Amino acid sequence: MRVILAGLTVSRNACLVGIVPKFAELSIWRPRFSRLVCGNEVERIVLLTNELLADVQPRAEFLATTQTAKLQPTGARPWNVLVIDEWVELDAAGDLKQRAHTITLLRRYLSLGRGVGCTAP
């Protein structure tokens, strides 16, 4: 993961977003992240994930207007790269209903975002 992050941090065409339940793991790259949720605060994780999902539809509409199948990253439309350190820790945050909601949002982001430049390594 560190090798992938090292490469992404120098790319001008990647917007890094992170969820770090343990606080420390991504700290050396913290200045490069546009958004970073530290800790297991369910509300902040859900808010971040909803923001990421909101960016998927306009990207899909852009692809439809350009009649292309894959979004190439640019400075105006960089790849959104969600980095989650310790996915398992997300399953420990909040009550059962909150955990299920969080996991559902993250899965939607991963499945819908892949073709439009929204991904997670």
C-alpha cells in the first residue's frame, strides 16, 4: 500500500481521500489528501462516502456526452482514490444498522465508481 500511495501522491491527476480509523497509518501523506476522516466516527464516514457517491453521477453523465467508455484523469477531473486503512475497523464503528449502512455506501462507491475514475486501491 505504501508503494501505491507513494506513486499516487506525486500524480497531479489523482485526488486522494482517506478513512483512517487508527489515525497514524496515512499521516506521512496527510498534506496530499484532499479529505481525510481519522477515527471511527460513523457520521463523518457516511458524509464522506455520500460526497464521493455524489461525484459518480456527473462523471457518468460526462462520459455519456463524450461517448467514451472510460474517464481519463485530468487536472479538471482527476481520479478520486479512496484509501481505507483497516477496512475491518469500519465494521466495528457504530451499531449494527450504522455499520450495514456504511458498508453499503462503500460498496456502492466501489462498484459504481470504477468506470468513472472513482476507485480504491
